[in-house]
Amino acid sequence: MDQDLMPSEGLSIPVDSTPVVDLEGAGYWIRALARIIDLVVHNLLMVVVFVIIGIFIGFLEVFQGFSSDVFLERLEDQNVLNYALAILGSVLYHTISEGVHGSTLGKLICGLVVIKEDRKPCGFFPALWRSLAYFIDAFIFTIPAALSMSESSKRQRLGDRWAKTMVVKNQQLMGIMEKRSGVRFVIGFLGALFVDGLLQVISQIIRLIS
């Protein structure tokens, strides 16, 4: 055998000795708190939209002579499309925030982030899938989510299992994966607010002209 091909004595092959750390999923109650904060954000945005539309109606009444009573009566009416747009706005708020950064405002305040099971950042489609599945997880006081989360240390609700994601505390990711920047959060959060708000505006316009 050619001597050049023989392994040299004392030759050491470098081996990555970095230990693989098992990530533990965030608990039920901290995630519930994050969801409540995001629900407050969604509802506050709805209030802002109502105020803006109210100002617009007042402008029409003062300067164009339109009666505001007719418009206000129409705003009190609800239909399936209005509810559908509100739900879509909520889904896209979470999808955009988690797809761009990994955290909604609620998760950021609670120190949580969504990642993929392979420890890569959560992308748009996993975020969309888990956001759509939330409505199954939330059925009957979130019993499906609670039962699913209790079955493993990853604490994945059904949406996480299907999207192959998990929610962890930010501090667990130190030294494991690079944390996404605050700039990405601002971009994702503002983009999510814009889309959610736009859908709410469209919903109210439909009520006014229907």
C-alpha cells in the first residue's frame, strides 16, 4: 500500500465536542399570558380603527351634510364576513410577527420565541400553519392544547406538532443559535399591525356600504 495513504501516527481528527442541549418548551401559563397580551394589541388596534372611522364620519357630517346616524347604525351590524376578516387579521398578525422574527409583542414581553424543531428560526409557512391550527388548540378552553403540551418536554400544542415548531424561552438559545435582531422584530411587528389594521378597515368599510 502507498505509504502516503497510510494514516500518520498521532494524527488527530477534530471532533465537535459541543454538547447537544435538549431544549425545554415554554409552559402553558406563560404562553397563555403572551396570547392575552397579543389579544389586547389586536383589540386596541380595533379601537384605533373605530376612532379613525368615527372621525371620518364626523367630517362627512360637518362638511358634506351626511347624517351620521345611518353610518353608526351600520357599524353596529355584524355579519360573517366581519368575523372572518377579524380572525384573518389575528392569524396574519401572529404569522408575520413569528415568521419575520419569531416573537409577537406578547411573546417578546414574556421572553419567548418560536423556533423550528431543528433549532432553525421559524419561517413564514410554519408560522402560518401553527397560527391556523390555534383555533383547534383553543377549542373548549384550550383543552386540546393543554393535553398536547403535557405529553412531552417540548410542550408542543397541536399546531406546533403539525408545523414542527416549538416555543422556548429566549435565554435557552444562548450559544445554540443566533438570536434575531430587534430590527427584525420592529419590521415584523409593524408589518403585522399594518396588515391586521388594514383588514379591520376593510371590514368596517364593508359594513358602512352594505
